[in-house]
Amino acid sequence: DYQTNIAALKKAIAALEKGAAGSFLQTTAAAKLRQMSVDMDMSPADRDMLSAFLSEGEGYVPQSGQITGILKQMLDTMEKD
């Protein structure tokens, strides 16, 4: 499950960097990311931004740089543990 979480984060980061957020949000990796956004320890502001992105998708693209940063922080945290 831990490796699944890391894989989901990597897929999300790659999709955002390619500008393919909409197609990513329809994957099982996105569903896993939604669950992680609830379970993981993060600031309320980051959680709110990530939740908005996961629910709004392409409509949230102007914030994709911030979302990518949040996901990379989550990945770094998980890879250290």
C-alpha cells in the first residue's frame, strides 16, 4: 500500500507536469491520491487546495504549480519514512 501511494504521487506529478490533469483525475491513482489527502499530515491550506484540485480538475489548472509542489512535498515525506 505504501508503494502504491508513492506510485500514485509520481503519476500525479507527471500528469500535472505534462498538462494532463483531466485524464489523470479519472484514474485509480487519482482515487488513491484523494484518500491520501485525507489521511496524510499536511497543512489545512494545502489540504483544501489539493481537495479543490481533485474535485475541479481542469478548472483548477492555474493552481497546478502549487498542486505539483504539494504533491512533491508529500512524495518527499513518504520516501523519507
